[in-house]
Amino acid sequence: MDPAKRVVKNTFFLYGRMLITILISLLSTRLILNALGKVDYGIFNLIGSVIAMLMFINGAMTLASSRYLNISLGSGDIDKVKSVFSSSVVLHLILSLIIVVILEIAGFFLFDGALNIPAERINTAKIIFHFMVVSTFFTINAVPYDASIMAHENFLFDAVLGIIESFLKLGIAVWLIYTNIDKLVFYGFLMACMTIAARIVKSIYCHRKYEECRINIKSYVRIPLFKEMLSFAWWNMFGLFCGVLKNQGLAILLNLFFGILVNAAYGIANTVNSNIRHFSAVMIRATMPQITKSEGSGNRERMLKLSVFTSKMSFFLLAFFAVPIIIEAPYILKIWLKTVPEHAVIFCQLILILSLAYQITIGTMAAVTSVGNIKKFQIAVGAFEVLNLPVAWALLKFGLPVYSVFVGAIILELIAGIIRTWFAHTIAGLDMKDFLVKTWFYSLASALLTGLIAVLFRFLIDEGMVRLIIVCIFTSLSLIMFGRYFVLTFEENAKIKEIIQYFLLNARKKIVVNGI
């Protein structure tokens, strides 16, 4: 199959999963918030933020495993594919044990005044912490299997498993309503059980489906490759650590300044953001195997074209949903949650803007990762992003509003995007001027102009479903127009048109064959 058509097919599977999981997640979040209450929901999100402070290591290893599997598959060396997978399994087993030990040691200090948690819920919070540590262990060990599924572009299985997990989460949310035991403890226990079950299913499936997943450590773990993967992961680890320090560190900083209720608002905003970002994450997940395989086969030109196209499409896919939500956030959160935590609306709006600023350079990171020369890139970009914490601390210390930390983060993210682009130019040969003008600036300007015009509807039409629908239609049409005529190249527009015609033709053939 044509690689472009394969990307669209993969995107279709991922979008099917995403649409279902988002709807279920929004319903589940509402049920869980109502069942747990603001305080317990804030505790769960706060502890999750603490755990995530070390999960950056897992993210680094995921990138390393995926990158080396894709490069190996692109070169056609099956022995190297087996070696990469076996080495990855060993690395993740060692890593998971190290992280469990670190987290358990850290737990002694976190609940001794480091976190602002009501005294009567400290013991419960400790139990939730241990459940999350167990979940972390199995999540890390599932990474080689996740990477293998992604490298083989088996997004149908990934979609089916994701949908099943979403329905299980919804079942847990409903169960919480009727249980008489401590709801927070019960929720943490069931979420840990679900993580373990997912790990078992993935390993069994990959072992039966893919030859390289039949582990043979003695035959295929090669020390030079092991060291190379570890070095690549190490620098990814540094970059991701800085990102986690920025994102999750803000959760702890807000907790120290304002208490647990602000964490509930932050958790709601992050839930909205993570669900909306699925729309753009689908694009990078669908294209990343092709980007890396192109580099592995020596086709740098195709790799760069795919990377730039990924930046454009992932940004606009996010903007389609983020822009109307930013404008109509008060109404949407009120309909969704009924009782909206204080600050949740402004947090949601600013975090979505932050995501848009980040998403526009996602393709440049894919290009640098594919080439593999990431040391200087991660040091420079990561160190710059850490500035978010001292800036946020200073803003709050000077008495500025709680949301000012996200305004500062947006400004710093825009600067970080320019730095990423410069490194993609230096390391991978990306045309920096062309990217900054035709992709970065034109895309951001399109979203900004669309949003500013759409805001006028707030003054012309009363709040309600009618205004929400009109805003969604207007922003969608505007972004499509801006994307087609100002951002996408003639070649990219032609390719999209060709792919759409291909799938419409195939759909028509199936209708005729089935006699409909």
C-alpha cells in the first residue's frame, strides 16, 4: 500500500478510537468527580502529578524503543529488529525496578508535610500512592510491546484495546457511585488492576503476532546496541524531565500556594486538554513510523516533508477543537460538570493555548529524533523549558493571579518553538526561514485570527447550544480556508485530494458490491 494511504488508514483507526474514548472519558470524569468529590479528586490528581515526575524516564525509553525499531524495520535487518526488542525488554525491566525503589523512598518524604493534603486523608493518599507505583511498574514494562505495535503500524489492535480500556474506566466510574467502601481507595485499586490486565494482553498478543517479540536475551541482546539505545534514551530522558518538571511541577507549585482545590481545577483543565490533544496526537502517531523509516532507508528529503506536514496537520487538527472550546469554555464546562471548580475555565483556556503553541513544532522534534543526534537539542530546549518554574514562582510571589503562571508558560513556549526549529535546521537540514514563515507564523496567525473573529459571536448571540454550534461551524470553515490557501503547499493539497478520492472510490465500490 502507498505509504500516504497507509498513514490515512492508520489515522482512521486512531480517530475511531479517539472519538469513542473521548466521549467515554468526558462522561467518566464527570461521574468520578461527583463520586469522589473535589477534595478526593484533587488528591488523586496531585499524587498522579508526583508519579508523573518520574514517568519522564518511561517516556524517554518509549521514544528510544520506537525509534530503533522503526530504523531497523526501515533498513530491513530482521536480526537487528530482534536485538532491539530484546534489549528494550531488559532496559525496561531494570528501569521499572529502579523507579519503583525511587518512588517508594520518595513516599516517606512526600506525605510528611511536603504535599498540602488534609490531615484526615493522609493515610488514604498513601494507599493511592502505592497503587500508582504498582501501575507504574507494569506500564513501564509494557513499553517494548507498545513500541512494537506502533512500529508495525498495527493501529487497529491499538484502537480496539484503547476502546475496551475506556469502557472499563466508565464501568469503574459507575461502580464508584454504588460502592459503600472508601471510594478513593476503591478507584485507585481498580485502576491498578486495569493497568496490569492491559500489560498481560499486549505481551501475549505481540508474542504470538511478531517474531521479534519472542524474547531470546542470550542470543539477541548486543552490548554495543544496548549502550547506544541507553545513550539515546538518556538525552531524551533529560529533555522529557525538563518537560515534566515544567508541567507537573506547576501542579505542585499551585498546591503549595493555593491548596488542594486548585489542583481539582487544574485536573479538570488537564483532562480537557489531554482529550483534545488526542486529535493532533493521532497525526504524529500515524506518521512517526513513516518518518523514522524514511530516515532509516536513507530518504532524508521525504522524512523532512513528512515532518513539516505533520506539524501543520497536527496543529490544525488540535485547533479545530481547541479554538471553539477556548471561546465557549464557560458554557461547555457548565454543561459537562454542572458544578465547575473555581479557576477551571481560565485554566482550561490557557492550557489549550499552550498546547497550540507547542503543537506547531511537533514535526521538528520528529525530524531531530529520526536523525538521532539529540544531545545538544535536548540540553538547549530542555533547559529553556525549566525556566517555567522560576518564572511561575516569581509571578505568584509578586501577588499576580493564579492563572498568570500559564500566561508566562505560553510566552516561553513560543520562544522554545523557535529554538526547536533552529536545531531541526542545524541537525536535519530543515529550511528554517520557510518553516518559521509558512508553517509556524501562518498557522498561529490563522488560529488567532479565527478566534478573534469568533469571539464576536459572544456579543451578538446569547450563551447556549445555538451559539456553540455557530462558533464550531465558523471556526472549522475558517481554519480549513486558512490551512488550504495559506499554510499547505500545492503538493500537500494535491496529495490530500488524491487520498480523499481514493477512499471515496473504495467506499463506493464496497457499497456497490454489497448491493446497497
